[in-house]
Amino acid sequence: MKKQLATWELICKSLRQNIPVMLLYVLDSHGSSPGRQGFFMAVNHAGDIEGSIGGGIMEHKFVEMAKEQLGHFATSYSIHQQFHDKESARHQSGMICSGDQSILMYKLLPESITPVNKIIACLSQNQQGILELSPLGLRFTAEIHGEPDFHYNMQSELDWVYREKIGYRDFLYIIGGGHCALALSDMMERLDFYVHVFEDRPQVHTLLQNSSAHEKTVVRDYSQLKVMIPGGDNHYVVIMTVGYRTDDIALRALLHKSFRYCGVLGSAAKIEKMFDTYRAEGISETLLNRIHAPVGINISSQTPAEIAVSIAAELIKVRHEVPVLH
């Protein structure tokens, strides 16, 4: 999210200083395209650049094209399809990773400063909203109304619309504020997750040190999580409290909720004991099979940083799979 914010801030600064600026946006993508739908960047006439539309020779080509157009008369916008295949008969990107992407080159005018400021405020305040691009200009609204993450409809170069839900899409709830939570918060914040840490020990030093989490909440008892953490198809939960007893309380509070991901940190022996207890109580295998335990990808991790890497890898994998609400 910081990278997105930096790109919009460059746009805002350029518009305020009357420096011509071009917005490059990936409107659509397929296959193994390096630039995915929603990737964007800004290039101004002074040569300042923020963001990315996929990198490589293709991005360099579009940056140079933007600089050239900004130095002369530039039309308000143009849409370019790029095929990442040297065997393609047309619109070759110069890359061979396969797939394709549609790139919008959009010269922003001074009247765009109002929606740009609204976008910056939205991102700065960790809120959500809808960005819209069309031949009519750049628009922003804070009203989401169940909009999908992306919407792109193109009838022709004169009749098209692109809408995107901006702000945090993925929310990570970390239960426990110890060393592993500190490392995981830092990593997931950089991966554009909204991070909320819960802890029942108000003065634990790793919780106090945690400057990466967007929210930190001290609870009286982890059973409170039942009413504090909502289910959702973009909600992820990682339980890593100080011990077995508190892990058990936290998991029981959340077991019947639906999440994109729910995992518990611990050894295989600990997890087996926990689940055997649940089975003896009559908790169904269907519920237990939803839990990622032990949490993370097995890379023989030992240190908090290594554990954070293993969990982050699993969360990224789940993030890019087709959603199955758990």
C-alpha cells in the first residue's frame, strides 16, 4: 500500500507544480503476464517515476513513450495491448513470459487533483473506495456497495470503463503478540495485508515494539475474539499465542467462523493433541480440516524470521488461489 500511496503522491505533486504527468495502468491481463490487472505507475515530464506495470523491457518502452508524449502534444489517453510472445503477429512486448496485458496511457489534467487527493486520503487512512477510469476522466468514490475488486468493460477505445476497489483487500488477524507475531507483522504489512494483532498481555515488550501492525488490541481473554473478529473471504487468521491453553481458547472462539485462512502455530505433536481433544468432544472433521496446522509451509524454520517466511509463503499461496470460504 505504501508503493501505491507513493505513486499517487507523485501524481499529486506533479499536478500541483504544473508538471505534465502520465498514469500507466494495467486494465486487464491474462496468463503469465508480468503486469497484473491493477498494476500502475506514474511518469512525469521531469523524469520522476513511481510504481510498476510489470517491469522489464516492456515497462522501459512505455516509460520512454510516456516521456516523449509528455514532451510534446499528448492525446488524453490510449490503450495498448501487449503480447509477451515473440511469435505473436502483432503488439509484441519484447518479453517471452507468455500471456498478455492491456495498458492504459492516461495523461492526467489539473482537474484530476480532486479525485487524486481523495485517493491519497483513502489510502492514508486505511480505508477503501472505488477508482474509476473512463473516457470521461478519473473518478473516485468512497461508496463500495459490494463492488468486485476489478471490473473492466471495453466496447471500443471510445467506450470503456475500468473500476477497481482500492485500499486494503486482505486482512490478517494475528492472535498473540510475541516474537513470531512481530516478525510476521513486518512481513505481511509489506505484502499489503492490513495487520491487526491481539494479545492478552498488555505490557509484553514485543507487542509494544510492533510498529508494523495497523492495529493492536489488548483483550481480557481470547474468548472475546468470537465477537471481535468477523469472518470473511478476505480475512486471514494466524493463532500464535504464548502457549497451548491460550491457543485453545482462541481457536475455540473462532472455530465456527468462516475465513479465507485460519492457522495455528505449533509442533505436530501439539496440534495432534489439540485435535484429538476436539474429536473426543465431537467436533467434526469438516471443521478441523479447515484449519492449517501446523501453520506455514514446511521449510524446517526455527527462528521467528524463518517462521514468518514460512507462514507468509502459505498466505500468499492461499491469497492467489480461487477463494473457497472456510
